[in-house]
Amino acid sequence: MLPAAAQLYKCPHCGKTKPMLSLMSGNTFGGELWSDGRAIYPMLPKLSTIQKCSCCGRYSLLDKWKDTGRTSNKSFGETGELTYSEAKDAYIELSASTSDASELSTISISFVQAYNDQFRRSRPRKAIQENKHINSISGAFDTPDDEDIRLVIKATNQAIDTLDDSDDSSLLKAELLRELGRWDEALRLLGTITNSDEKWIVDILTYHIALKDGRLLPLVIDGKEVDYGCCANYATIVANKDLPNSIEVDKSIESFVHILSPEIRKDIARDALSGVYDKHAKSLLKVVTPCAKHFEIENQTYHICDYALSRNFDIESLTFSENLRSIGSKSLYGCKNLEVVFPKNAMIESIGDCAFMNCKSLKEIGFIDSVQFLGRSVFAGMDKLESIKLPKDLCRIPEFTFFECESLKDVEIPESVSVIESFSFQHTAITHLSIPNRVVKLGDAVFSRCFQLEQVTLPNRLNVIPERTFSSCKYLREIEIPKSVKTIMKEAFDGTESLITVRFHGKVEHIDDTAFKDSGLEAVIVPFWAKSYYKKVFPNLTIKSAIL
């Protein structure tokens, strides 16, 4: 980093000047990128968006200061970085003095980032630096009081309300919604982002939404994407160099994952590279990286523990043991090069949350006939999965199950299913679907953004078509609303631009004003006895009556 002569800027309030940072050159070495939009480059500092005048003590946005030229001396000048107390005062003062949306957005985001710097950024940064579990990090960390919390919630909501609709702004807006715990809104917004360069961040945020995790996230440290292993909410078993092939654990194996440092890996016997197991080899604790492209689980193993193979980029094929009964949460999350799983007659009974999420190369799932329990987001983000036959005894399809499986065309839902939860098929390639009559409940946005969906048969026991159920299904041409349906909620068919005709088999008691927003709806076909009712509901449409 080379400084140039400092730039002189004039205060918009009192007219006094102060020297500010000017650089001849700099670099991004040691840089950090965070989910709240904060980019920190020690060797490439930038002027703060809000400046405090050293003479009158008032705050103003940087673009309000007038550039009056350079000093004669080479100097860094001031960056204008505010203390947290000053950032809070600046937010209170400036947010009350402007109604401009762009300015309010800048002011509120600046304060949110300052709050995160003060109260939320230190611990995960230290965990990353020390390669430790975040909950094991101790030290003196500042704690916000009630006023701080109230103020940052206000600022966060203000930022959400004032950000524009560009992809960059939508990404930040979705992140702020996630940090507030407004999961569904965050997910909907992420679904609108089309910029391929941001997809990796979208994937990370989606993953943490699925976990109901609103924690501030480091994304890039020193030019490398952060491995969430050291930040995730699980316990850590400390490796012992004297235990070359297995780890003995006193507590429940299922709640642990084993993380090996590079130094310890070098001292482990080669056999350990086939996996780290509990003392009876009944549970696979962790597959050590780097490992072979093909990994075979020992035959006596009945359980793959949480995170056991998470983000293992070496594995391309995997063989299950015939005794395997359960696959833990996030156990294969992010194994992006995994192409084949050989069941070897495995009788899997349960698969935990996010187990195969973002296994982007895996094309086929042939081992779930015996499954009785599926967690959330089990197959989400599997880009190449084209077809799947769900187990015949499955009662519930959990939320996010096939979320963003954009190649999934063929799904057979068993007759045993009674509930299909929110976002479970969002952004898949399904063209035709028959929902079994046993289904009594659909979650929000179940088939939202299924751009190729042309035909769907709804069950005759369904009472409610929830929010955004078929939103953006632009090729859906017609649909029959069963007699059982009494409510159609907001934006249920929003953006179904090819939907021209809807057949109502009964009297729907409530249809939200936005239910068919931006659809192609021209006519509805209704029972002859309900024609007058639907004329009031759809005053601008053609109403046709028939015996249905």
C-alpha cells in the first residue's frame, strides 16, 4: 500500500476542511468478505461512508463533503472510521434528518455493519483464524444492551425497506431478513437473484436458512471461501495422536464430528484414511480429507454421523454398508464431486437434515425405498438429479426437500403422503404432477418457480392453497380447484402468465386479491349454482357455468 498526498474535503455544515485518505496503490491481501456486505481490506482502506467533522462535531454522508484538492504532503490522511458510539449517534442524527431512500439505506447499513463489527464479528473471525469450533472461542467480547438491540433492529428493517431491487441489493436484503429470522421472506428474495456470480453466496445463505440460522457469516478470508466446519453448531472431539485408527467417545456418537488439523493428519496411520469410527465401528465419525476418490463404508457400520463427509471435494463415489440404517444431518453436504452412491442392499431408515444438500454432481438416488423419515432440505441444491421415486410409506415431504433441484423432472409421490411442506419442490423442472388425494396440507411456495410445470392435479381433501404455491409457474395452462378448497391465499398463482382458465368445483369462500396477480386468467368455469358468486369475485373475467 502506497499513500498519496491527502485529499482535502470541506465540511458541509461549518465549511472547515480536513485531510482524508488518498492512495497511489493498494491490494486486497488479508481481505475479509462478510454476509452483511462488509468488505475489510487492511492494505486497501476506503473512506467511511459517514464522516464526522472534527470542528463542529456533526455527521454527514461522504458525498456531501466538497473535494477542494490535495495537500502538499504525502500522508494517509483520515479514513473517517467512527467508533461504535459515534456510529450510533450518526445513525440517530442522520436517519431523522432525511427522507431520501438512497441516503436512508446507506445510513442504516453503515450502522448495522458497525453494530456487527462491535458485537458479532469478533468471535467467528477468531474461530476461523484458530480453526476452532465457534462455541469454544472464549474471551472478552462486547455485549449489546437493550437500546443497542432495539436500534439495530430498527436500522435493519429500515435498510430492508429502502434497498432497491437490483441483484446486489436483493442479496443484501435477503441476508438482513435472514439475520432477523424472517426465513420465508429471505428465501423468496434469494429465489429472484439471477446473477450467476452470486450463486455461491445464495447457496450458503439458503443452507443457513434451512437450518434456521441467523448468525453473521464470514464468506471469504484471505481470498478463500470459508469452510463452515469451524463455525457450525456442533461439538468437537479433540484428536489424539496416540489413537491412530479410531476415537473412543463416552457420549452419544451421533452428536459429534471429528475435525483433524493438518498436523495431526500427517501422524495418522494410512488405515485411518478409510474413515474415523467409534470404538465399535458402528458409527462413522468423519472421513478425513484428503481421501481416495472412492470411499467404502465398513460393513458393520449402521450410522453416518452428522457432518461426517461434509464438503469433502475428493469423493466421487461412495459405497454404503448393507447394515447402514441412518444417515446423519449434513453428513454429505456440499460433496460437489460425488457422482455415484452404491447402496449394496442397504436398508436406510432415516436421512437427516441437509444430508445430500448441494451434492451437485449426484444424478440418481437409488437407496431410499426403505426410508421412513426424511429431514429438511435432504436433497436441496442437487443440480443434476433428474428423477426420484419416494419411499412408499413416507407420510410427509419436509420443507426444502428438493429445493433448487433444477433438473428434477420426474417425481412419483406415494399415496401415503398427507403433508407436503413449504418450498419442497421450488425451482424444479417438473412438467406434470399428480398430488395424491390423501394430501390435506400444502406449505407455502411448494411449487413456486417451477418454470416448466404445465399440468397439476390437486387432491380432493385440500382446504387451502397457500401463499405463492404456484407463483411464477409461467407454463401452467389450466387448473381445477377441488370442491374441498375454501381459501386461496395471496400470490398463490402470481406470475402464471399462461394460465387462461380455472375450473372451480365448489365455492371458494376467500380468494385473496393478489391470488391471480400477473396471471393470464381470462375465464373461470364454475358450478351453475355459484355463477353469481364468482361474478362478484372476478368482475372483470368471463364466467362460464357448467355441471362439474
